[in-house]
Amino acid sequence: MTVVREEGAIPALQAFYQERKEAIQKRLAEFRQVMQWTDGEVFAELCFCLLTPQSSAKVCWEAVTALKERTLLLKGQPPELEPHLRSVRFSESKAKYIVEARNMFSTDGKLQLKSRISSFYNPFELREWFVENVKGLGYKEASHFLRNIGLGEGFAILDRHILRNLNRLRVIPEIPATITKKRYLEIEEKLRRFATEIGIPIADLDLLFWSRETGWIFK
């Protein structure tokens, strides 16, 4: 089936990118610095992505910030975390995911997340490992985490904002109700080809779509 895009949609997107390009590339440059931060700061990014399913990014980061300020992110148990996650959907389950992830990446009570990440040379293998081993992370969340620490700029973060834009631009014929691994990777490849076609890097395109939907560039 031939998919027809609205006339002028691509030039309009490219023009919008020129308006936002500097701010987007500055944000991506900030992400590339994250692995130079402490294990605790990298873990905070992981926790943010564990919280994001079906919840606002802004609300999730506010929750992570509240936990950090109370030193609960690195020390708290699920019943201590959960009251600070009430604005996030499925707060009880996500509090458990945070603690399970912290335990997974700790040795003798000390976080070793960065060394675990650095043991992988291939970002695709790294994403697979996170999806398979970190409870609460699917492909979207694992891709988001790796992008936010500067290691996933070739990945798609297929949240509702991105899918809506891909459908609007006829990159995909419809927004899927659910996304299997196979479907995720298929859409990601379509997005990768589309990004090449229009001359906007996939990581930039993600933030461009996000800012078009929300009005700002976040994470």
C-alpha cells in the first residue's frame, strides 16, 4: 500500500528543525556527559526511565528529584519510596523496580552501574541486556535510558508523542495499540530510514517531535 504524506509536511518539519536545532544538539551534548557523572546520577536516569511508562516525563523527573533530595533513591526501601511516587502511575510496582535495580547494580552496598554499562561495546547488545535483565524496562524505556546517558542516539524512543508524529507523517499507517519486540524494531527501522531520508539524525528527530508535542525540549 502506498502511503501518501500531507504535501509540505517534510519541508515544514525541516524548517522547524532549523529553529530548534541548536537547542536540541545542546541537549544531546549534555546527555553525552552523563557517564562522566557519579554512579548515583546515572542511576537516577535509570530510575526516571523506570517511572515513565504511562506517566508524564516532567512528573517522573520531579519524583526522582524528590527521592534524591531525601537520599531515598540510593537507600530507601519500597514502602519509603512509594509515598513520593503517588503522582506516577503504578507507584507501588515502580518503587519495587527501583529497589530491585539498585540491588542488581550494587556490590557490597556500592553502586557499580557505570562499570556494568562500560562492559558492553555494542549499544544494541547493551539495550538487549537491559530489556532482558532489568524488571520494568521495555525497549522504549531501555532506549530512553541509553539515549539519556549518551549511548543510544541510534535508537527510537517510541512513546505516544513519537508514534503520533510518525503516523501524522505516514511513516507508519496507524498507531499500534500494543508493541511487541518485533513491531518495535520494525518501527524503529522505519524511523531510522525516514530520518536519513529527510536529513535529520534520529536522536535529533526524537527531541524535535517531543518538543513539537509539548512545546519544550526535556529528556
